[in-house]
Amino acid sequence: METKFLLSRLSIQRIMFHIFEALSILSMYGIIHRNIKPSSILIEDDKTVKLVNFGLVTCKSAPLTSLKPCGTPGYTAPEVFNCSKTGAFYNEKCDIFGVGCIFFEMLFGYPLFEELFSGNLSFNKVTIDDIKKSVSKAVSKIDRLIDSESKSFYFFLSCLTLFFRFRPPLYAPPG
């Protein structure tokens, strides 16, 4: 029995492919978007997918001291969310985590961190442990939904990996 998704499997794959393609191009030019969320993705009537909302971009070559928590709570990667507390850095793979959050939302019709950030648009009141628990639940939920034929879905699921070093690289995913 095939799983019923909010969007067709093909539509999800196509949208995700084009988001990755846009982020790959940004990465080639040394740009980190830092605010990947549904409203940063436009889908035209002709099904063209466009990445917008470049207000928080930074360059990979920017000094590490300029890397501060930013983005939209609920789509921000754990390393960005936590960088001011740990002094850790982040790179373009923070955008991949946001793509994973969008993937979850396309599957289920609600944001991955809906309960965590409901009415709380602040990084200060949510802990990294809260983020980890929510991601763990989401990964289990997605894993139960997808079948072995959905190799690209497993690729997109890997976008939610908590440790950025283990997230997929920025290149177009399998079709």
C-alpha cells in the first residue's frame, strides 16, 4: 500500500531537488543563506522553484566572529541555534537542516517544531535538548512513512542529521 502524502511523491522530489540545486549554486559562490524556510521558497504557476529572502546571507569567508544565531526559529540548524552558547562555528550545511524541516512540512502539512516554537519566536526559551528530541521524533515518523523505493526521501531525511558534518553535501540529490 502506497503512503498518501500531502503533495505527490514526484512533486516533493522535484521541489526538494530544485531547492538543493539553488543552494548548491549559492555554495559555489561562497554564500550561506541562513534563513531557509517555506516562505523563502517560491513556486511559480509553471512549477519553477525559486529561492528568495537573502536578508541574512553571509559569506563562507566571513570571520567566525560574525556568525551569530540568526534565521527563523523552527527552521534553524542546531549549530546556528547554539553557536553563541558554545562558541562553535557553522557552515553552509546549516541551510541543509532548513531543507530537512521543509521536507517534513511538505510531508505532514505542519512545521516540525510547531509545538516547540508555537507563539515563541525566540531562541532563548528553547534548549538544544528540546531541538534534539523533536528531531528524533520527526526522523522516526518520516522513517515509518517512506518505503525502500524512496531513495531520495532517505536522502532528504538525512538533512535533519543533528551534527552538520554528517549532513549530505550541497549537490543535487538523487532523482
